[in-house]
Amino acid sequence: MRRICVFCGSAIGARPEYRAAAEALGRAIAARGMGLVFGGGAVGLMGTVSDAALAAGAPVTGIIPHGLVAREAANGKIKDLRVVASMHERKAMMAEMSDGFVVLPGGYGTLEEVVEALTWLQLGIHRKGVVFVDTLGYWQRLMGMLDHMMAEGFLKPEMRATALLAPDPEAALDALDGFTPPDVPRWLRPGEE
């Protein structure tokens, strides 16, 4: 693992534990000698995780669509800030540049990003792990929904198992390190998604 892509909210959340988990993840990435790839914003948990990673000495790459540069207040502390044309380009570049995904709490954007990463894993577009940091049980209801999808025959058990859950950032990085991708055929190639 060289670079970890982090999906997380552009809001800070209602509880201080969310911010603390984002800070801990940024520090843990740096402590392991890895780099951070993220959405490029200076606000919310995005700003928190990137600031913590930078302060701890990790290389940080931010990727942000030009339309969000002002809204998400692109993090000007980052030397490697890439401004792209669209959200699709942002997500594709984040996936291409990283070796695995860690998911902190967030809203629609975070959910959309991680579901796409899981879908791309299912389609064989990439073979990278996806781990949710379950701060205060934040992702429990989503895990229940995934279990329901599996029980109802819409999600195969081997694909349900790819949505990993960890109690904290250190455990999330350990889970990524030990991830073995499922043996699935390659349905699509990058760029065909």
C-alpha cells in the first residue's frame, strides 16, 4: 500500500468523535509511510484528514472539480492539488491513484463514491479494498442494508464481504493491508464504466 484514497464528508458532522477519527486517520496514513488521496476540499472531514496527514508529513494529493473549488474551499496547503473538469473525472483519478479506499462518515457524496468503488470492484475494474471506519456505529445501518440486499438475492455473499468494516482508522488500514480481492471476471475495463 502506497496511497490511500479517503472518502468522507465535506461537513464536520454533529459529534467531535468524527473529527477525531479523521485526524487519527491522517496521522496513521503518515505514520505508515503512505500518501493520502482525497477530494481536495479544505472543509469538513476532508479538510481535517488532509490537514492531519500534511502535519504528520504524508504526501497528499487533492482532486477537485473546478466547479467545487470555491464551494469546498480547495485546500491551498496542498502542493499536489489537481483541478479536474467533472465529478466523474475526480472519482476515476482518485481510484487510479490509490491502492485502497477508507471511508469516514459523510453524506450523499461519500455514499455515492464508496458505492461506485464497490461496484467497480464487483465488475473487476479494480481489485482494491474498501473499508468503512465505523465511528460511533455510523455505518451500521448501511451494513444492515447490504445484508438485506444479500438476503433478498441482489448481492452475492462474496461481494457483500468486500464492504469491510473497522472500528477505527488503524484497524481500517490493517484490513486494507490484508485484503484479498474476490475472484471475479473482469466485466469492464477502466474507462468503460
